Amino acid sequence: MWLSRAFRSFLIYFLLAFLGSALADEARQENAAPCLSLEDHAEIVDLMSRYALYTDTGKGEAFASTFTEDGQLIIRDQPVQGRRNLAERVNQKKLRTLHLPSVPMLVRVADESVRARSQLIYIQENKPDGISNTPSSLFVGFAVYEDTIVQTTDGWKFQERRAAETLPISPDFLVSPPFSRCQAHR
């Protein structure tokens, strides 16, 4: 009889533990953001490439179109907000540059919102006196970008793009591996 009571207690404990674990897994799945599709991933990488190309070629309006209407670019804690101001910033650019972005780390944080982190190497041509026939020197620099990217009716756009030589790593990017936090689209 004593063994039977101990066995029943063990069995009840085991079933409760199993049920609790199953409920916890289900809750994690319900709270997990949906996976980022390969198509969305490709569109976001394309967005980042266009940002770099339009910056380097001085195409202000095209550059501004990579942001939401009220989007914000923050470089070394200096914000520029709104498409008009973003376009003006690029249209006034004087030095030639070449931005070489890395493959970004992307984490979907909501159905229509992604956090991105990427590194960048850039080359800037410096003309000592601004005259085009004088010899130039090159400056090579680097930056880290952390972005909030949202899906709009016109595709993925930067809502906020923050750049500096160094940025602390946000907790969003410390998940390993990121695939375990998302649920597949059904």
C-alpha cells in the first residue's frame, strides 16, 4: 500500500510537470513573433543596399524614399527627421563616398516590424582644396547601424536608422539562435 501511494504521488507529480511544460511551450509559441520570410529578408537587404547607393550617388529623394515619411536618421547622436530633411542632407553632400554594408542581422519583433544590426565600411574621398584636378586622399572608416524597419504599403522602410562608430548590442540581437523564437507562418 505504501509503495502504491508513493507511485501515485510520483505519477501525479510527473503528469503535472509534463502538463506545465506543455502549457509553457504553447505560451512561448503564442508570444513568438512570426518568422521573417526569405522574401522579406531579401527586401530588407535590398533596402539597405539602396540606402548606400543613393547616399554615394547623391540622390537625395531616392535616399529619403528608403525611410517612412517621419523616418529618422541619427548619426553620432545628430538626428535628421522627415523625408524632406533627409533628401536635403544627401543633396548637399560635397565629398564622394563608397558605403560597403555587411549582411545584416535581422530580428522580427512584431508582424510588421524588424530590428536590424549591421556593420559598414565606408571610403571617403578628401580633396584638400575642393578642386577636382588636385590629388585626393582616401579616408576609410567604419560604423555600426541599428535600425527599426517597418513594413508599409510601399514595402519595408527605415523608421529609425542609428549609426555610430560603436553601439552597445541591444538585447534583441543576443538571442541565439533567432529561429527558435519565431513561429512558422501557417
